[in-house]
Amino acid sequence: MKAAKGAGSHLIALGLTVLMAFTAVIGLWEPLESMAYDMWLRVRGVQATSGEVVIVGIDDASIAKIGRWPWNREVHAQLLDRLREAKVVSFDFTLANEADPQGDTRLAEAIGHHGHVVLPVFFTFEKEGNDTYQVMRLPLPALRKNAFSMGFVNYPTEADNIVRRTMPVTVDKNRTIPSLALASAMAAQGLGPTKATLAPDGTVQAGDFVIPTENNKTPLLNFAGPAQSFPTYSYHQVLDGTAPPEAFAGKIVFVGTTSPLLGDIYNTPFTRSNLVLGGNLPTPGVELHATAVETFLNRSYYYRAPEALNLFLLALFSAASYTVALGLKGKPWHSLAAQLALTAGWIALNGLVLIRGHYWLNLVAPLIAGSVTYLAATVYNFILEQQERQKVKGLFGRYVSPAVVNELLAHPDSIQLGGQRIDTTILFSDIRGFTAYSEGRSPEEVVSRLNEYFTRMTGIIFKHGGTLDKYMGDGIMAVFGAPIADPKHARHALEASKEMCDALVEMNVVWKERGEPLFDLGVGLNSGPVLAGNIGSEERMDYTVIGEDVNLASRLESMNKQFKSRIIVSERTVRYLLTGDATSQASQTSAPPLPQNDTVFTEPASMREQLAPLGLEEIGEVAVRGLVHPVKIYTLPAYNGDRTV
């Protein structure tokens, strides 16, 4: 039964793990995983940039000073004159349309004079009928003729509309075109756009750059922080000379719009929409190019763990959570604390691996899988425990004291309901004169008297840790040492027998005052290993004990009439009493042999000395039906004689 229950628990845990793995494969948790990745970047905080990339921003202050956007291209020519010490100047705004011819000419001359200017290329998508075409928008011919390189400025966004990667190259009409960021980084090495190639292994190779890609996208970019994480100067400050020229010397300079009013803004992992809670504005597109160049230069990508590894970690965390729930069942607070510690450890490890190792492991799916498995296992164990508690209560509530029931509930493994050999002391008691008492009386009166007697005697048996096996007419069968092992079962049974005799004296006093007939009783005690467990049919089963020692206890009880005694104890019970406990016998699988020539029991003086503290006195040896050898028996003289009142 336990194996079946365990298998059921295992199957539930396995099923939930497989289900969670499936939901992870189909991307159900991907939005939350992306949010977790963004969270860790924000926890990491803002990083200092290398200083190799500088931004000249077309901001609100510049628009207020220079005039309404777009400006005459002669203004950009003036800017290039100011940035003549820059290693590379890249423009991140459209130059595809003709404007003022004089301004266009002036800008073309400035581009040629500078020598390392990278111009933007835009891809737009146009629909014709049911077909969609990608259209490349190039700068004016006069401008691109003098430019050192060109690169496309389009940025891919993830499913949640957040930029985390870039496309280093794209292919248009069999031509490999680098992104503005890659073209700028290549220009800093003196490489033109044609030097970027897409290798068969999927990497983009351009001079010293070897950029890994997956589905034509780079690994995750290393964002330094939210908007304005790079050194940024207002366009008008560069024009009027307020910005120091040395700030741009030998640098890659991106010129682009930074005013949110101009609309070239993107969400990044650092974007937070709730400004009240300390959020960050979206990042200008020009900073995306700067971020990509910084990542290319430092090779500081963040890598996503492969799906197989994430699924393995999901299964591992689910198994760990299940182990916690299973290993600490019955200890809910310990189990919860262990699961919380496991969860906290996984979160900390996940963050450490991402922040320090630049490796993105799934966080959410394993956490949910572990939590669901833990909860399911805990609920399942709770249901089983409740069923077990009800079973134990139903099985033993009638036989043992509430204290013993609670002990069984606290330690359910201490009992094997299917049957086990265990050392016990069996007590049989019987009312003397009950048959004569019941003659001529109504059944109601007889039952009332019996109930009064049984209630008092059963309470005494429970008090001394005994188990009520059954009522047999006016007799009682009780067991000490089962279902919970008791190393002092013989002593407890003897004490219970004595108290039962004392209690009957008290009850006789009450019955005499009521003018009712008095009772007497006999008790037989025998000890030894018995088979204890559920015995009966599928429809009805009772917990009881069977074995030769049970029969012997019953025979001893009936001998009280012959020897005019009230309590008869077998020499086997005496052996247990004299050894002090039953630990020496507990491991035996059969009853210890009845002593025949044991010096401990054959020296009268020594025997009397040992029996005196127990109040026992030897009666002698008696032949017992069913046994080959006679049995030595003992009694308690103090409880013999007239003790009815």
C-alpha cells in the first residue's frame, strides 16, 4: 500500500514536471523570463562605458537654439568641421531626401573632407497587392559618394516590444550590408562596408570582429544603463564650441535625435514606464547604436542558455522541490522553510550567473515548476496523512488511550498494519460470579452493570499503556507492548492488574451501599512474542494478537479459581520483570524457551529475594493444555483472600 501511494506521488510529480517543460517549450513563460532578465540588469545597475563612444544629441535645447527640425544640412557640415578630430562620425537620421541644394553640397564636401563619416540606410516595407517588399532608402548620391561607409539603422524588437539584440548585417539583393553600429566599428578600423561577411557557421566576420548570431541576431547586448548612459553633448554645444574638442578626439561619435518629441525612441531592459516609481524614459535610437558598438568592442554580450539546459534545470529544481516536500512531510514549517531556502538559493544563483557570468538561465519556469511540484506533493501528502490519521483513529480509537492514538498519529511508521512479530504481555481478566448475577435480571440491568465495570477497567488499561483487544462476555483481553513497542510491557501489565483489583474493591463498596451483588475477578498474565496486526475479512478487520502466548494467558486466568487467587503470572512474564525491560527479547522471532534448569529460577533463596520487591510468590508448576512442558506460575498473595469490600 505504501509503495502504491509512493508511486502515485512520483507520478504526480513527474506529470507536473513534464507539463511545465511543455509549457516552457511552447514559450508560455517567455514574457516573464524576459522580465526577469530585465530585472537582473536593473539590479546590476548602471555600468561605466569605455569612453570610446560619444553621442551628440539633437535635443530640445538644440532645437530651441538652432530652430525647428529638420535643419539645413549646412548646419551638419559645420558640425563635421567641429568634429574633425573624431575617429568616426556616424549620422542617425535620414539623409535620403533632397533639401536645399547649397546645404546638400556643403554637407557632401564636409563628409569628404572629414574622411570617416558613416551614413544611415533605412529599410522600409511597402505593400503592393498581397505582397510586401523591403525597400532600402539610401542617402543622397552626392552624400554617399563621399562617405566612408554606410549602415542600416533599423532595430529589431522582441515580442514584448523591447530591444535586447541587434542585427549586425542584412542581405539585400545578394549584398551584405552592415548595421550602422557595425559599419561605425569597422570604420574605426579602416574597414569599409564590403569587408563584413556572413560565414557559413552563422558568425559575422569583419576585421577583428567575429560576431556570433542566431537567426541573424546577435546575442543580448550589454546595455550600460538607461537613457544617457553614454557621454552625451548637446548639438548646439558642439556648434558654439562649448563642448571641448578633445572630448571627441579619437572617438566614435554618433549624431542623432535624443528629444522624445522627435519619436526615435525604443524600450530597453532599463525602461520603466512608471516614472512615479522611479522609472526611466525610453532610450533614443542613437544610444542603441552606441550600445551595440560598445558591446562589439568589448565582446561583452549576454548569452541565452540553450533550451536543453533550461529544461534540465527545470526538471532538476522540480525534483529538488519534490524531494523537500517528500523528505520533510509531516513537518510543514520545516518543509516550507526548506522550500523557501531552495527558492531563494535558485534566485540568487540565477542572478549571480547572469550578472557575473553574462549567462541567462531561465528563472521563472523552474521556479513555477518547483513551486507547483512542491505544492502538489505537499497537498498529496497532507491528504494521505489525513486518510492515515482517520484510518489509525478508526482502527485504534476503540482499543487504546487517546495518548497512544496521538503517538501513533505522530509516528505512523512505528506500526505495520499488515502484521508484525512483537514482544508483548497479554492480560486476560474475568468476572467471578457473573453468571449467577445475571440470572433473573433484565438485560438492561446486566448491561448497565457491565458498562460501569468495563468503563473503569478499560480506563486503567489505557492508563498503563495497554491496548484493549476485545470484550468477551464479562471478560477482557488486553495487550501491553502493541501496537507501540513498550520495553516495560510486563511491568505495566502487572501494575494494571493490581490497580484493576484495587478498583474493583472500590466499586464493590459503592455496589454494596446500593444493595447490589458484589463482583470478584481473576487476572492472567503471560509474556512473549506474538503476531500483531489486522485480522479478519475484507469487510471487517480488527487489530488483535495471536500466538501460543495468548492462549497461555487465557489458561492462566481460568486457573485463579483452582488456586483461589486473583492474579496469576507466568514465569515468562517474571523473566521480563526481572530483566527490567524487554529489549533483550525484542529482536527474537520466536518465544524464548521456558526455563527448565535455569539456576536463576531454581535456587529458592535467590528466587525469593528477586521476587520480593515485586510482591510475587511462586505457586508451582502446572500442566497447561496444548503445551508439552509444565509452566511455573506465580501469584501476588497481597491480592488474594477476601478483597470484595
